[in-house]
Amino acid sequence: MPANMPTNMPAKVDKSPRTSMPSRLQNACYYGAVGSLVALLALCLAWEWLLAPLHPGGSLLVLKIVPLLWPLAGVVKRDVYTLQWSSMLILLYFTEGVVRGFSDTLALSRMLGWGETALVCIYFLCTVLYLHPYKKAAKLLARQAIEKATR
């Protein structure tokens, strides 16, 4: 064993962190992610259909909720992979919220844009905090694999 490798590393890391009991913070982050995703779906639907559509009676921009429906089932099931890629997908909605928050002429539409931005920030933060223990376990597992390979 190399001299610079720590000797107090555990012999085995649980490869499926889903089986371990999530912490209180992790549970709060999970519910925050699910809640903000559902709220974002509702906001986008109401915004483009009822509250401030681009055209009276609604617009086809209501279809922007379709990409948000893809990760919904995986997020509810706490699927780590889905949470990872959806945290990148959600940034498109952040961009739209900021652009429309600054550029829309209707005051209600500007407020809805900033609301969309806030919900996206909540989702992103909750997702990152929820995934942190999984990333930490993966790094430890990789470190153990490297140590085992160098023996």
C-alpha cells in the first residue's frame, strides 16, 4: 500500500445508497425537489394557458411542460440518474424565466418569469443537496478501486 493512502478507509462501501436510511436534510431536499418540479409544471401550464398567454385563449408555448414530464416519475422514485440529468434540463427553464422576467411587457408575465426562476433555483439546490451523499459514496468507491488496483 502506498504511504500517502489513508489506512482508515472502510473495507466495503454500499453500492446502493437507496437502501440506507436517508437523513432528515436529504428527505427535505427530496420533497423540495418534487414539490418545486410539480409547482413548476403547474406554473408553466397556467402561465401559457390562462394567466398571461402570448395570444388570447392560450398559446402553443403550453407545450413547454412536456420536457418537465419526462423526469417526473424518476424524480418521484428518487432515481439518482434521473435527478442528475434533470438538474441540467431544468436550467433551460431558468434561462427562460430570466429572459421573460426582464423582457416581457406585461407585468404579470414578468412576475411569472421570476417565479419560474425561483422554482428552478429551489429544484436545482434541492437536487444537488440530495445527490451529495451519493456523489461522496461514488468517490470513495472509486478511491477504493484505485487502491485495490495498485496493490
